[in-house]
Amino acid sequence: MRARHAVLAILMGLLVLLGWLWLNMLSPYTYDRPEHLADIEEGEHSVFVYGTLRFAPIRWLVMGRAGEADPAVLEGYRREGLDLTEAPGERVAGEVIEVDAGELERLDRYERLGIRYERVPTRLADGRMAWVYRRLKASQHPADAGATN
């Protein structure tokens, strides 16, 4: 009987975790794209990831596929918590993933584009251009960002 309760407790915990992940990362109900943001262009987009999105299981949850990731370096920055800070002579190791417009939209939702992060085109150490998510400064947060969470 105790084993049955333990299994039930584990299953309930997993269900709660999956629900939380869906609500916070994938759900259209917890993020309204701010109107001031430009539309996403169709086609392929390169994105430099340096945090949780470096992990294939997280990308799979967010985008619906893990995708291939190429090692990459962003020079002139250092990682500070959830953001990058300009730091001449320093570098941030990360990866570049190639995504389509729909996947970029899902990444924007995960990063809460326009609410928590901005997406900035940046040149990497190898010369490639890629989108990089950067934390918005407090002064950049729109008064009405359309967040529902």
C-alpha cells in the first residue's frame, strides 16, 4: 500500500512539474507578445544561446525539437546571472542553434521578449551574426507589456 502511495505521489509531482513547465514555457495564456515588437521574418534564424537553452531537453520542451547546436563564442562580454554584460577582453561560451520563424516565436515566448528580454543581432567571434537574448534594464520595461502572468 505504501509503495502505491509513493508511486502516486511521484506521478502527481511529475504532473505538477509538467503543468508548470507548459504554463511557463509553452502556454499562449501566460504571454502576450507586446504590440511594439516587430513581426518575425520568415526563414531561418541563428540564435546564440548561453543559458538554459544550451540543454537539448529544454530546447525540445520549448521549440518542439532539440535541434543541432554548434559551439560558439561571444567576445567582449561576460555572463552575469541571467544576462550578459559588456566586458572587453572577456568571452562567453555558448551555442548557435538554427530555428525557423515559428521556433523563434516559441523562443521569444520562453524568454518573454519585450517583457524580460530583448533580442539583439550580434556578431559572434567567428564572424557569424546571431540573435542574442539580453535582459531588459528596468528603464526599458514597457509600462503595459501585455503580460498575463
